[in-house]
Amino acid sequence: MKKINTEPLFKRQNYFLRIGAVITVVMLLMIVVGYFWTPYSTTQMNADLKFAGPSLAHPFGTDNFGRDIFSRVTEGAGTTFFIAVCVVLIGCIGGTIIGSLTGYFGGAADTILMHICDAITAFPSILMALVIIAAFGGGKYRIILILGILFIPSFARVVRGEFVRQKNLNYIYSARLMGAGHFRIMFRHILPNTIPVLLPAISIGFNNAVLAEASMSYLSIGVQPPDASLGRMLSEAQVYLGKAPWYAIFTGLVIVLLILGFSLLGEGLQQKNRR
């Protein structure tokens, strides 16, 4: 008798993964195209086009200086995406190294490093970044470095937990009996098995990095002109909500889509790994 699959259709087809992939691909295409070409200069002003509404010539309208919002949003999304990816790379690589070493070897180093991670994660990373950047100044690369360091503990805890669980499994004992060294076991056997738990952490980290960059730029201590920034654009747009609501709507929509795409991807990957 044929077995009937009673799993919900929504879960079976994994719509989270599909929708997240579509949104992410569309946003990436916009960013890549915007890196090489935009319909208008992102810095050229035109007083005659101030607060022009959305049209075929200007799909997202124009801002208070007559600049094309679509071109600026495209460049700003590229800046935000670049910062978020670099932050996640620093956090993931640093956290993986620390988490794998402490989780596998344990001992006093594990205790000390985990206490340091606990102390850092006890404070919201965005708030700490705001305080540090307010004290030492902003800028794209300084934001990347500071956020990257602050994101290391969260990745370290994820990797450490998986290493602690994996190192006592039977396949690790077998590898030891066959003469495999510590670093071969760590990076050839255990590390690949941490990828399923790292992917959701990367998705969450990316979203947090986007929000952190937008928050700092919104407060004018993040990315500085002439670089376009979604957070700074949103800050400027709130003054003109009554006169030009499209300025805030389209800028905010791009931020939401960047976060939503990766959130759905992360959820979809978690569903896939649970099967």
C-alpha cells in the first residue's frame, strides 16, 4: 500500500526557501547592475526636478535636490550589502576559529574566551557599535572592522556548541583510531558538519549587520557622503514625508527586502536541514 505523505504542503514545497531565493536574487541583480551602471548620476543635482513623483523617467521619483532616488537607492543598497557581507565574513571566520579551538580542546582557554564572549554579548552589538563609532568616528571600513569584531562571539558560541557535541560521536573515535591528528579531525571531519547550524547564524548575522549599518547611517555616524547610504537617505526622507512620501517608502522598502530575502532563505535552509 502506498504511503500517504501527510506533511503539510507548505512545508513540503519549502516556499520560504523559494521566495527568499527569488527576493535575494532580484536584490543582488539590482546591486550588481547598479555597481556598473545607474540611470542617472547619484550626486548630480537638478533644482527643476525637486520632489518629482515616480514616473517612467524616475521610477522612484526624485529627492529634495532633484537627484534620482532609484539610482541612489541602488548605490546605497550596494554599500549596505558590501558592509554586511564583510562584517559577516569577519565574524564568521573569527568565530569559527575561536569556537572550533575552544570547543574541541576545552580547558582554561575555553572558559576564559567564553566568559569574554558572554561579556561582549551581554550588551547589544548595535548599541556598542554606536558608542564606539561615536567616540572614534565613522566611515565604511571602520564600521566593517568594529561590527565584524562584535559579531565574532555569536558565531563562536554556535561553532563551539557543535564542536562539543560532535567530538564525542563514534565517527570521531574511529578517526582517532585510524591515526587522524587533531587538526585533521577538526577541519576535515567536524567543521563540515557545522555548516547546517552556521547557515541560519549567517542569515541572522547578515540581517543584523544591515540593520546596524542602516541605524548608524540614520544617526549620521555611519557611511559618510558622498557615498550613498540607505540609512542616511531614510533619515533625510522623514523630513519630507508629507511632501514626498515616495522618498521614504522606496528607501525603506529596499532595506526590508534585503532583510526579508535572507531571513526567508535562512528559514528555508533550516526547514531543509530538519527533514
